[in-house]
Amino acid sequence: MSVKENFLEIKQIVEGAAKKAGRNPEEIIILGASKTQPVEKLIEAYEAGLRYFGENRVQEGMKKIEALKGYKDIHWHLIGGLQTNKAKYAVKHFELIHSLDRKELADEIDKRAKKEGKIQSVLIEVNVGEEESKYGVKPADLEELFEYTLQKENINVLGLMCIPPYSEDKEASRPYFALLRNLRDKLEEKFNKKLPHLSMGMSNDFDVAVEEGATIVRIGTRLFGERNY
Ligand SMILES: *Cc1c(COP(=O)(O)O)cnc(C)c1O
């Protein structure tokens, strides 16, 4: 199938899952996870109507942003783990950073955003499966990081992000998605701050994520086809 056909199918699945959960499909953003994909594929997706793109690496993202600068209304998100020494470029080029997971990075993002005269929107990435190999703050340490970040003048936290442990069975992701939603609800209540976004769900489980409250689903292979690593 073409990228366009994939996109239309993904949209339908999102709509179906939203209806099932009694949600408005329009509040759900489909984000194309475009790492390693060639620019031509991104353009195909754009022409099919995709306006949100998520890149994993700052450098690769900057190249794509440059290549697509003639295409209007694109929202560029950084979805991969962020090294502190790249925060400067992340702040310069990305509208939303999904991967804030430590105080040191919050310090650096805040400092760089100040220099840019910008309020940087971020999500806090939570390591919901407490996996050694994954980015993200542990659920037990989330509140402390959140409170710390709230004090940063040039950062606005808009919600949470997660990547559950990999499984062939999409239902295995459901409890992790529910956990992320519950963590969000608790923070909202305790700190009296709206956290509109839950970034969760990828190619194999995004319908389940929508049922559990996702507002941003990050889709790579299902949209663009296999990656060329
Ligand atoms: C690659 C990636 C995705 C998309 O993965 P697919 O399984 O190809 O849909 C989503 N989120 C992040 C953070 C990724 O790195």
C-alpha cells in the first residue's frame, strides 16, 4: 500500500477507536514517526494530509525540517531520547519535545529556551515498564521531576509520553497506557495544572492507546513502511 492509503487507513482506525471509547476523534493527533525514512516519503504523507512529524534524532530532524521548509503548517516534534548537549538545537527547531526525563535536561532546555526567547513545550517521558534499556523517568520519580520542571519559567509541560515494553500482543500495552493516564490524572489533581497530552501508541497498538486516552499516536512502519536501518 502507498503512504497515502496507509494514512487514510490509520485515520479510520483512530476514528473507530475514538468512537468506541466515546471520544472526539478530532482531539487525536496522528504523528508520523519518520526516523530513517527518506524525504520523499514524508512529502507523500504531507500530501495525504499529515501535518505532524516526529523525529528521533536532532541532527536528522534538522535536515528534514530544512528539506521540507517550503511545506506549510508542519509541526515538528522530537520523540527520541535527548542528550543534554543537543538540547540547544532541539529547542531551536522542535515545537514539542516528548522526551524530558531528568532534571539536568530540564535545566538545559530551560536555559536554551530563555536564550531563544521561547517557552518550550515538553512532555515527560515515563519508563512505564521500568526497563533498564529505556529512556524515561521511573513512575516513582515522576512527581519529583514534574514539580521540578513546573518551576522552570521557560518550559511548559503539556503531558506525558511512554513506550511500553515490546509485545506482539497489542493488549499487553493496555495496562501501561492506563498507567500513564492515571499518572497524568494524579499530577493534574495534585498540582492543579492541566496536562492535555498523552503521547502513546505506535504501529502495533495505537488503537488500544486511543481507547485508553492517547491524544498523540506516533506511527512509523504502519504509515511509511519498513525502516531502512
Ligand atoms: C520509531 C518510533 C515510533 C514508531 O514506531 P513504529 O512501531 O514503527 O510505529 C514511535 N515512537 C518512538 C519514540 C519511536 O522511536
